[in-house]
Amino acid sequence: MIYSARSETGPVRECNEDSYDVKNIGGCLCMAVADGLGGEVSGEVASKIAIETLMKYFESEPDSLSDENAIQDVLSSAFNKANKEILRHGIKHSDTAGMCTTLTAAVLNDRKLYIAHIGDTRAYLCHGREIQKLTSDHNKAAELVRTGIITESEAKMHPGRNVLVKVLGENVYLKPDFYSYNLSYGDIVMLCSDGLYSFIGKGDFIAALNNRKDLQMVCNCLIDAALKGGSTDNMTIIAGLVRPSGNI
């Protein structure tokens, strides 16, 4: 599996509150994106702590990442460890008290994908020219969609899309959403923050995938499309290509 990534502050924000990392651990490709809450205290600190803590936990459990019976517990433990580190930092440094972040992590083990998710950073699967959203947003607008009060189209403009109902750094214990999917060789798994996906459409994904042999170009095309679409937020994307082991 190979990957590329890109993160941009954007044309308006002074600070990039997104953090991300990608590592090969225990024979798995581990990807994660965190988006510190914009306008809140020290969002960039919270997202950095979340990513660093998550990856350190993965590195302490390399064998469990490829164990189908253990992976959900590993992801849950990593998320709760990250959450506690954020809360602990806020206690030690009062100027950062109350900082929060989203966090979405993906573990790719050959043709198996495992995802843990809190917030509204998203995971997508690109299979051929089909684009599938793999995670559910934890915001007020998404809750209204799930209860049938508004449609997906209405949610894109609903003020509740900016009101998160689940984040790291708010409660002592959290339970992330967990997903598992079967993959095909040639699939591309993407993680991206809302500053990107909120300003692009399916056509932008498809156009970017015309460059699927160059994952960095895919990332660049989607960032450029979000900027042209009017994004004023931080933008981060990771793209991982599923390939047979040993296929460089």
C-alpha cells in the first residue's frame, strides 16, 4: 500500500488546526486525521496530541493491528488514551482547558479496512469511479438527517453542520464509532477534514481520480477544488492505495 497526503491552512485562517500522520506499523498502513475545533481554545494543540498519542499507542501494539479479534479494542483504547491526554494537558495548562478535536483513524491490513471515528472528519472509499462515504458525522445536522427531519442536501447548508455532538476532550470516557470493510486491490481510502469535503462534490472526486496513478496529484486536485469551491477552513487529506503486499 502506498499513500500521499496534504494539509493546508487555507486563505483565511492564521493557524492550521488540522493534524495528520501516516505510518506503516505491524504490516498495516495506519492513517489518521484530527481537526481541532475552529474558534475554540488551542484546537491545534488538541489535534496534535490526538494524532501523536494514537500513533504511539499503535506502535506499542503492532501485532494487534493485524488481529481481527483485537483491532476494535486497540482502536477504542487508542482513542480513549488520546482523549485522556487532551484532558490531562488542559488540567496542567489552564490556558488550553476545554480544547477539543475530531479524530478519524484507519488501519489497512491487505484488503481489510478498520476505522474508528469521532466528530465530522470523514473517511471515503473510492472503488473505480464510485465514491462511498464510510463514516457518519457527529453533528446536529447529521442527527436531523438520521431522524428524517431534513435531507442530505439540506444538511449541507444547515447551521447544525457546525455543531459537533461528539469530540475528544469533552468527556472522560468516549466510545468511537467502529467500522470494518472489505477492500479490493486498486481501491483508494481517503481521510479528510470538513474544510475539504464541504466544498467539493462527487464530480471533483471523479476528476481527481483520473490521476489515481499519482496519489499526490489526487490530493492536490482535491485541495485545489476545495479552494475554488470557496473553502475558508483548514484542509487536510490522506489517500492510501490498496495494493498487494510487496508490490512497490
